[in-house]
Amino acid sequence: MILALVVFTGVLFAPSPVPPDAADPVSAGSGQPSDVRDLSAVLAGIEERVSSSHPLNLTPGSVPGTADEPAVPDENKTENETENTPAPVPEYDDDELARLVEENSISLMLLSVQNVYALQAWDEKPAKESAAALRTFAADLLKESSALRISDDRSGLNDSFALALGSYVAAGEALQGDAPLNRTMVDTALEANRQGSNRLREAFGCLQYPVLEAPGEIAAVNLSLPRPAAPGKELALLQRYIYEDRSRANDISLMLESTVGTGMYHLLDGSGEAVVAEPGRMFLLVEVKATNLGHRGENRVYTVRTPDLQAFTLHYRNTTYAPVKLSDRTSLGEPYAAATLNRYEKKAGYIVFDVPAALPLDECSVRVDLGGDASPVWALGRTLGSAP
């Protein structure tokens, strides 16, 4: 069929026959122009090439309607482009770790400060409550941070933060249970808090952010133990006064806890003798508690001496009352006396004053002479939390 189409095309475009009587102006000895080849020569070999499936060598040219068709990509080029495609970068949680450190470190520090303060004051209930809160908070953060995928660039931040959380968890666990505070528990918890704070400081250093101004409520936090705002300011009952011992190596807590009046008490020396106040008078009992809060200086001195009994005086306007010397065993309880306390030990007892029964206690105060300029005063008519 293709051969017939080619023959038909050749016949259609063949030159018209020349009449016998017409003369060729170009060449008189020839019956056709000189530049026209024989059709049989043009078609020579076509049949053989078609039958042998060889394509015709047509002259290249633009084919209408094919200008906008996409070109077939080169297979070799596609393979090269695939080889040069970069490998996907693994996803890390570095930003999430930084967020955990930034948003939770202040809360961790405040819980730790509360716990340390309660431990130094040997205040059992708030010490255990703050320890439990610190342990729960740190354990939750440790679980959350452990699930993150961290790059090598943030390994230092991750390690420091994890160690800080682990130390805070240990501080909380040291105070768990119903056992009362003892020296081992307190020392363990204080050391764990110290290590946690150091590790948390290292984590902040790994953030490498510019130092910003601390919020006012954080900058106002005083990590030292409280002392009277001004010399001579009266304290309330149950309010602590913290001062240094003579060697400046330890802190001592002194507190007046309560007052009560009575007209009689008994001796517990086996005689059962009753001691009765004179008519119109009474025995005023003031409960005192002193605590060795622990070593704080560079000197290797761990014991303290509590104030002598004569250091306490009761004042009403221009009248001063000295304490009464009690027997060791009375129905009033343990009497207060000067003592040497080891680290975290405390001494509690009653100081007794022989005063008029009509003495208005809300106008009375007790002064303690600690030597030098330290002379704290407690107003017996005020309790902690009441208006001055």
C-alpha cells in the first residue's frame, strides 16, 4: 500500500509531457529539461527499503501542531539528577528542649528555694510539702524531655537539664515517708538541691542567649534567711529571728512561740510540793525555741551556744522583769536553759516571769540580749499574721 502511495505521488507531480512539435529552448536534442531526473531513478530502492522496514530519509522540517508538545526527557539526565538529590535531613526536637528549659526553670528554682528554706529552718511540714511538689514537677519534665530527639549540637543542654531534674527528684525522694526529719534526710536533700541548681545553671549557659533583665518578682526573691527589716523592730509570736553565732560559721534561729499565765505549779522531784504565786500575782510562761540552722561559713565550727536565761527580760512601760529560776522538773514542762547544739539540733523550754496578775500582756514585750547590737524584741500582744 505504501508503494502504491509513493508511485501515485510520483505520477501526480511528474512534469507534463512535451508535445512533439514543441522545441525545447534550453536543449533541442532532449525531450525534457536537464534538471529533472528520471522518476524511475527517484523511486529506485524504495520498494526494497520499505519491505526491509528501513524508514525513508525524509528531509527534516517543522510539523504543524507539534511546537507545544513536551519533549521526551533524556533517561541519562534523569538518572544524574536523581543521584545529585541531597538526602533528607532528620528532624530533631532541639527547639522543644530549649522551650522546656526556658519556661520551667524559674518554677524549678522557686520550688527548690522553698524546700531549702524550710529545711534550714527545720520546719518539717513545709519541707515535705515543697519536696513532694518539686519531685512531681521534676519527674514530669524528665519524662517529657527524655522522649525528645536531640541533635549532637544540643547534647550539652540535654545532659545538664536531665541531671538537674534528676537531682531535684532525688531531693524530693529524700523527704518522702512519715518519718520525722533527721540529720541524714536534711543533709541529703540540701545536697541534692545544690547539685540541681548547679546543673540548671549549666543548662542556661548552653542556651547561649543574651542575658535579659529578670522580672521584678524574681529579682525581689531573697535567698538568704529572713532578718528583721530594721533594728529594734518588734517581732510577733511565732516569728523567727535569725542571727550568726560568734564564729560567724553558723546561723541560729530564735523564736518566742506562746505565752500563758498560771497561779500555781508543782515540783516533780518526788515531793509533789505546790508552788503558789503570791496574792495578786501570777507566773507568766513564755515558750522559747532555738535551732542550729547549720554551717554557713568557712570555719569548721558546727556547734552553737544558745542565749543564757539572763539574756531574756520582760518589759512593761518603764518596768523590767527578770526570769525566775525553775527546778529541772516541774509540772510546767521543761524549763529553758542555755545549751550547746549540734547542727540542726533545737532547744525548747519555758521561761517563767513572776508578774502582777493584772499585767496587760498586749502592752508587754520580751527582749533578748544577744551581744553587740543584736537585741530582738517580741511583742507579746501580737501573733504572726496579725496587724501590727
